Amino acid sequence: MSFIDHTPPRRPHPKEWRGYSLDELRYQRMLVGARLLIAREKLSQSLTGSASKPSAEPKSTFKTMMGYVDYLVTAISVWRAARKVFKAFKR
């Protein structure tokens, strides 16, 4: 079995299957270890990368205003829903 080949080993019929070979177990363990290492590295980069790096381009005034508009729309929606709820409880 080659470690370069990424195809899973052929699974024999259940009656003739005697378990995994030592090479197959080592190969699977190596793959799981590599996946965990890549996942840890991606996680650490995402946690430290966004906080430590300044943004590549500064936000324009338009983008800043659109960010505030999103908050404004959310606040108006919450206000309308709260008014309807309070009116229902007053009756």
C-alpha cells in the first residue's frame, strides 16, 4: 500500500474480512493527524489573523453609512414588533 495513493483500500466481503492491516491503520492515523493539523492551523490563523492585521483598504464613507443603515433597519423592525406586542398585552 502506497502512502501517496489516496484511494481507500478495497473492502472484501464481510465473511473474508479479517481486519485492517498495520499499514492501513497507520495510513488512516496519518490522514486523521494531517486533517487535525490543518484544521488547527486554519483556526489559529482565523483567530489571530483578523485581530492582528489591519484591513487592506480603509472603509469608505459609503460602506460606513451602509453599516449604520443596517443597524437602523434592525432597530426600526424591533420597535415595530415591540409596539405590536405591547398593544396586544394592553387589551
